[in-house]
Amino acid sequence: MVKKVVLAYSGGLDTSVMIKWLKDNYGCEVIAYAADVGQEEELKNLRTKALSAGASKIYIEDLKDEFASDFIFPMLKAGAIYENQYLLGTSVARPLIAKRQVEIAKKEKADAVAHGATGKGNDQVRFELTFKALAPGLKIIAPWREWELAGRADEIDYAQTHGIPIPVTKKKPYSSDRNLWHISYEGGILEDPWREPSEDMFLLTNSPEKAPGKPEYLEVGFKKGRPESVNGKRLAPVKLIQRLNRIGGRHGVGRVDIVENRLVGIKSRGVYETPGGTILYAAHQALETITLDRDTLHFKQLLAHKYAELVYNGQWFTPLKTALDSFIDKTQANVSGVVRLKLYKGNCSVVGRKSVKSLYRPDLATFEKEAVFNQKDAEGFINLFGLPLKVEALLKGRA
């Protein structure tokens, strides 16, 4: 029997309805919990909304510093990008939110946790894998997998019937998720992959057509793979991301429109804005090209694909992810320096990189006269490197 449940509460349609539904169907006390991971205006009046919907209390926790330092930056250092395009903004926030939810549940001596993720999406997995990893004894309640409400229209009717204030109407059916790293849009009008998103939907970025007609240059500094400065000014992680979001957004940088493969086997169309993240990924990858040796860089690129899958699939608190972090941290020991970027009309181009740990040697790379690299040595190298091809050709009787 459930006596007390901690609900991950956003103030949106789903979780607003769930407070009353949980009380009516489980006869339990409901404690709302909202994680501030950078939603900004979405947190306004959250306490009043939760209590008026029937919650006994609400926790509003500022997790932005932890989000940036312990979740976003490790993912950035790994170079993790899901299906070569998605910078994992929603995915990487869920383990943090669920981790703190477990801590509150233990503090409140709750016997259950609940979330608002649907039975078709990835978030249910991300929440529940974290619950299982950190508090396997807690009961997990997923109302979307239990209740009789068939969709968003039914939820809206339910809310109106019970006098629950909600932030959406049937005329605006697409949903969005915002945090410090990005904002995502899906559902409703976006479910047709042929339909171009309306320009008034975007919140973080100007359209490239309306972006400034003059390029802007900026420099991002790194220490051991972690970004720490913009244009020579040291900034704390949250401030640094916010600063780059503003700069990148002004130039229309960071928009992505993709059809991705969800973990549950469904293809889903998502539109994302990640201006600061796009800049940081470009800069970090550029710095690695001059500070990592070839074999380490290539092997790390292979692992980045797996790391992205782990984040996307909610497997943050797993032995494999922990092991990968150890490897990645080792690779980042020399990834310190400055990268210069050019932003213009939606494009983010790397135009310079430098590091005291650089492996790039002008005296080796030059096409001019030099004394370090003896070009005659290349003949013996090619002979050995091509020996298997030569042997195979001789076997096949080629002259």
C-alpha cells in the first residue's frame, strides 16, 4: 500500500493532472518535487499551482550548478552526440532530476516515486533506471501506463472538470522541454515530418535569415577538457553556458530538426535549440585534434557513440558509464587551450586553435624546406604498409 509518493512535478499538463489522480487512485499523500535545471520562467507560480492541485508540499530545488558541472561537462568531454545530431539536452537532465527525487523520497520516508513520462517515450526509462540504481526498494508509479486518459485532449478535459489550472489548450498541442542546455519541441503539429516548424515556435535562437549580417568571433578556453572562459573572461559553468546561449542564439546557431530512433522502437520527430552546446562541442572537438594522439582520438570517437547511447537510454548510473568516465578523464589531461570560432547566419565555424600541450608541429607539417622529416623515409614505410596488398595481388597472378 502506498501512503506517500514523491512526484516529479513540472507544472505542465501531465503532472498537474497527476497530483489529483494519484490522490484519488492511491489514496496517498502527494509531495511535489520540481528541479530547477534552467527552465527560467516555467518555474513561476509553481508552488501555488502544486498546492492548489492538491500536493501536501512542494520542493523546488536549484540543481543548475550540479547539472552543468557533473552532467553536462562530462558528456561534453566524452563528445557524446546521439545519432550524430542530438546533443542530448533532455536525456542528460533526467538522471539528475531522478537522483534528487530519490533523495527527497528517502528524507520524507515516502514509499513510492512517480513521474509524468508516457509509455511511448524515453523518459520513463531514464527516470526508472535511476530509481532502480539508487533506491531499488521504492515503488514506481507511472500514471500514463495506468490511467484511463487516452491522450492530451482527455487530460485537458479532466483538468477542466476538476478545476485544475493547466498551461496548455487543445489549440497548442505540441510540447516543449527547456533547461540550461537546450529546449526541445515535439508532438502535435510536429508529428508530420514534412511540415516545417513555425518560426514563432523558437525561443532561444534567431532565424538565420534574421541573424546579424556581420560575423562575430569569440574565443572559448578549456582546462582538462572543461570549458572555463569566454573571450578571456573566466566564468562559472552555469554562467558560461548562459553566455554562449545568448551569443549563439543571436546568430541562429544550434537548431536541429531530426527524426530519431527512440529506445522503445518508435521513430520520433524532434526539433531542438542548443546554441551554447553547439559552440562548445565544436570548440572541444577542435581542441582535441591538436592535443590527442591519433590512436587515442580515434578510439575515443568510437566510445563517444556508446556514451551517447548510454545517456540517451538513461544508463547514467551504470558500471559501464562509470568506467568510460575514467577513460575519458584520462584522455582530457592535456586538452587545455583556446579555440577561436566564427558565428554567422546559423553557422559555427572553428577558425583557430592553440594549446601549450599541442602535438601539432609546424616544422613537421610544412610543405616548405625542413630538416626534421626526411621524405625519403616514406618509401620504406609505404612498402611495409602496402605489403599485404602486394602479396594478395601476386597470389591472384597480377603483374
